[in-house]
Amino acid sequence: MPERKRVAVLADSDTRWKWGALTARRLVPDHELTGYLLRGRATPTARQLGEVGVRADRLAEVTCAEFLTEIERERHDVVVLALVGGAVQAVLHGARALWPAPARRPVFVTGYVGVVYEKLADGLLLRHGADLVLANSRHDAERFRAVYEGVGADAGAVTETALPFLGGAPYEPAGSRAHTVVFAVQPSVPDSRADRAYLLERAAGHARKHPDREVLIKLRSKPGEHTTHLEEQPYQRLAEKVPGGLPANCRLVYGNMGEVLDGTDLLVTVSSTAALESLHRSIPTAILTDLGIREALGNHHFLGSGCLASWDQLDSGLLPEGDPVWLAAQGVTTPGAPRPADAGRPAGTGPVGAPAVALPGAAAGGDAYAVARAKAAGLLAATRLPPPAPYYTLTTAPGYLPGILARHRLAPDGRPLPGAARQEAGESRLRRRLRAHLREAARGAYRHGVQRVAPVIRRLGEL
């Protein structure tokens, strides 16, 4: 019986943990999973991790330098970097310092947790150097390759897959009317208090106009918790100030998005990735246009989707349906439907120095991860892999790269700065527990400042 592969996932938020752990499951189906949470402002709480519903065999909170020490000491076959671009770049340079010559090292995998609608070049170049850079659709794969090839960087790592959490039972409509409407809110879109209050009031108004419907405001986090993006204006607090309060058929809910979608007849959002989950299951889905169609909102990504709509149109009974051509280009298909696989790349294309592998085509049972698994298998079969080779170096970005590495307490050559990797061996349990409590208190103070103090200061500055 073959030995189970050892996979490590390093994530910096609840959403990225979900993406990373599910990606690991798709990429290496039979594995032992070690989870690492990158210490920072968005480190998820136990409640948030429980809501995601993906468990690791072992879980630890680490800094970047401590993580590098871990992967040098503990053998891992695959490392999934579910992080912001700067953190990915730091780990890749740290890994290059650990393995400066061809060696038996982990396969590094990274990608995006959802819709990529801003900072495309910046985010992609910060992810360059990973063995696999996963793209969630054919559309994204083409854009990713264009960026890498545009700077003369190797684009062989770009691999078309799909969002790993697309799944669930196909939607079965209960008549022609939507009985359960879910408004999937986002932590930072829109960002102004006025716009967020407007959307909440429109959701409440929809509930009042349709007393036969249940309107659920699906929240990402509780006050005091942070997600991938900062939330300065939590909907929980805005709901307390809705004139007349929320109607009886409109309420705030938490929970796993997949489970919420099980009972959804209409999904409404500004630009949440939940829209792709909903469309995958053929649930009527509305991308709100009330605040305009703007890059800052991310809803411009859905141009051509057939889902753009306003609350007025939804109040009048509109149930938008996704355009099949647009959905196919975005990697959103019904389960089992054929889809293009890594289109436009020669078979066997991979990182420089890696062995060529035979890549399956679109006929491989519609499996969005077949190509990625084949590439990963080829890399794992190699006796040695070349050092990670990020595009950004001290030659190509001497005024940019050192600052990124310094934020993660790494020197310009990728090695941890003195004292960056704390050695806890020999420390008493009381001391470790005290440090953990102090860390959590500092996090709480930061979150309080973001959600309570910062908005007040901003309003005072507008006087």
C-alpha cells in the first residue's frame, strides 16, 4: 500500500484556510494534512475554523520564519500557500534559501480563493515561483499566463482548475417564486457605512414587500472577528439601526455557505464568490447594480453573466439565470459537465527543470483537477526539484522585494532575521499560555480599533 502523502497548508484567514485545505483534498486525495495558520490580524478563531468544516490532522499557529523552520525539519510532500501575495513571495524566497540547489523538497502550490478583479499583475508576480499557480477558470488561466509572459517569466506553473468548494446538490425550484432569499454580504464591499446601510435596508424592504419569503442576511464573521478583508462597518451593528428594525421574515445568519445554499431559492450579492457557488448549483443569482457597476465593487467581473440586477428588479419578481457561455469561461459548470482542461498549453509543460508529464485533456471525466494532479504527480516523482525561482529578485525588484521580506522578518536573501523563529523548546506551559493570551488581547485591541475607533475618527475628520 503506497505511503500517504504529507501535505501542509499555510493560511492567513478563514476563507483561505477553506480554499487551501479543499485544494489539498482535490490535489492529493489521500493525504495527511498539517494545518498552519499564519499569525496576523486575520488569524481565524476556533469558531470560524469550525464553520469552515475542514479539519487538519494537526494545527498550529506560526510566523513565516517559524513555518520555514517547520518545513525544513518536518518532511512535507506538498505545501499549499493559501496567503496574500506578499506572504507567498516571502515563503518562496525563504524556501529558496533552504534549498538553494536541486534537492528533494516540497512541491509548492498557490492560487486565489475566488474572483480576481484587482491588482492582477501585482498579486500574480508575488505568487510567481510556486511550482503550481492554480487558476480557477480558463479565463483566469489565460490572464495569468499573459502577465507572466508579458514580463518574460516562465508561465508553465499556471494550471487551470476550478474553485475547490464548488459542489452541492443541483437546485430544484419549488414553483416559480423564491421562498428563501439569501443576501451574501462582504466584509469590505461596499466599504462606506452609507452604502452598507442602504443595501441592508433594501434587503429588509424586500422582506416587507414579500411577507411569504424569508430573507437571510448571510454574515461572514461576528463582531471582533476578522476575515480576509477588514470589516469596519459590521452589518450586525447596522441592523440595530434599521428604522423599525428588521421584519420578522428577515434575519441575520452565520454558517457554512454550502449548507446555507442547500435551502436557497435566490442568492443576492454585490460580488461575493458565493455567487459562483450558487451559479454552479443553478440557483437564481443576482449581482447587485444599485451602487453602480464598478471595479471598486468587483461586480464588473460579472459583465455578460446575465446576473446583473437591482433590488427594484428583484422586488418585481426577477430571478436571474446565468449565461452558459460566460459560466463555462469562468469554470462554473454543473457537476459532470465537460470542460476545457488547461487549454493552450503543450502537454508536459511545467516549471523549468521539472520532468514532463502526460496531461489529460477535457475528456478526463470533466475533472477540473485532473491536470493539476498529473502535474503534481510528476513533480513528486522527481528525485530532485530545482530551487524555487520567483520573478522578483534583488535584481528585478531591488526597491520592492526587501520590504516585502522584512515585513515577515526575513533578510533580503530569504533567511530569517535573528530571533525571528522563536524556539519554544524548554519554555514552560505557563509562559506559552501567557504569550498566547497576550497575543489574543493585542489582536482584540486591533480589531476594536478597526471596527470602533477608526470609523469615529473618520467621521470626526469629515466635520
